[in-house]
Amino acid sequence: MDVAIQEVVRPASIAEALATLARADARPIAGGTDLMVQLRDGRRHAACLVDLGRLGLDGVRRDGDAVEIGAATTMDAIAGDAAVRDWFPALASAAGQVGGWPIQCRATLGGNLANGSPAADTAGPLLIAGAGVIVVAAGGRRRVPIAEFFLGPGRTALRQGELIAAVRLPLAETAAGRRVVERFVKVGPRREQVISVASLAGRAVVGRDGALEQVRIALGSVAPTPVRATAAERALSGRRPDAVARRDAARAVQGDIAPIDDVRAPARYRRIVVAVLLDRFLREVERG
């Protein structure tokens, strides 16, 4: 199918971009790795594309007690950024698994979120980080907690005429004597360049006695949106990640998800994969 684009606008300011995006037939574009495919396939429609390349929305910077990542920052830049790798290793890992390297050099953080996919690789790491999405509109800006950003497959909290400007990740110092284990892993029909059948982002803060002082688990591709595994987190809170705790968590996590059968995998397989990924993460936490 041909892409029926009639106009491409290259605004020089965010205000100019927002004015154009107020049109019902306009869509923003940065890397275009998702949008162009969807336009071609007829899953999304637009007569006007608003190119965000001149707005300075890329880059990673320290801002007080947070790290702020511009919406137009590419996956390759995120995966290679020292601050992201040090403070948010799960996000760095996820960014390095979005398609192949050529895709990572084009795909942006804002696009990965605005697409609204339950399989968005960066969503899980942002959930365990407690990130906020900075959204701008003609009337001002607002912060949307990442846990409230995804509304359903292909649907987000973005309103007509709004634009993702950045994602803000709060920094958390680790107390002396504690250790932190943070990981991202996904499973698909092949090792690379794949939309996940299931993914897990995990962050655990382990106390001196080996007990979990904090544990955050986020899952992708197993519910209508990326989700925090709150039942599994409660089952693990304050416990050592031993065999009994891992078993309890594997049972609890089944209540956190609502997988479906689709062309990539049946729901039953996804439930098994989630339990396995969780068990492997907790074993790694236990080993230290």
C-alpha cells in the first residue's frame, strides 16, 4: 500500500510543531521505524508528517535528582550512554535490543512509547525506574507517570496535539552495604531483531542479610499494556530469593498477567516463559 502523505512540515520550534499537530490529520515523526510501516500497512493514517529533527529533543542529561532523556534520543545513544548504563542498566540493555543496530540508530525513545505497544522494550525498564513522561501541548506541559501512560494496545495517554518531550528517571542512591541487581531480558522465536513473546525487567535491592529490601518487576507482551508484577513483588518483599520464595513468586505472577494467543505464541507458553524469566532473575539475585 502506498503511503498517502501530502505534506511534510519541518518546524523550527516546539510551538510551531504543536500548532501543526493540532490538525487531526497530522502525526509527529522522528525515526519513523514504527510509523512508516504502520502508514504503509494502513494501520495508521496521516496526511501530514511533522518532522521533529530540528527541535533539539535528543540527548541525555543529569537534572538534579534525575536523569532526563529527550524523546528524540535514539536507542543506540541510550544504550551507549554512561549515565544510563550506570544508573539504569536495564534500560541500556533494552535499548540495545530494539531491532538490529541500523534500527537502533533511527528508533527513538519517544517513538517506542508513543507507539503504545505492549511489547515496547523500553517500557519495562522505565516502569521499574518509576519514570515520568514529560508531555507538551499548546497549553503547557504535564508529567504522566509511566504506569499511567499505556492505556491499551496502540493507545496511550497522549491527547490530540500533544507531544512527548522527554522521559525523566529519578535517581536513587543505594545505602551502604546494599547491592542492586537490575536486568532486562526478552524471549522471542530467535535471538535478535524480534518482537518479544515475553519480556522482564527486574530491579532488586538486597540487604546485608540477603533479604530483598526492594524488588520491582515489570513484564511486557503478556497483558494489554506493559505491567508491573505487583503480586509477585508482594510475595517477595522482605524475603531471601530462595527456592521457596521463587516458587511463591512464580505462582503470584500468574495473577499479574493476562496473555493472549496470537501469531507469535499461545497464552499458555507466555505464562510459562514469565515464570522461567522471573525464576532466572531471582536466582541471579540470590547468587549475587
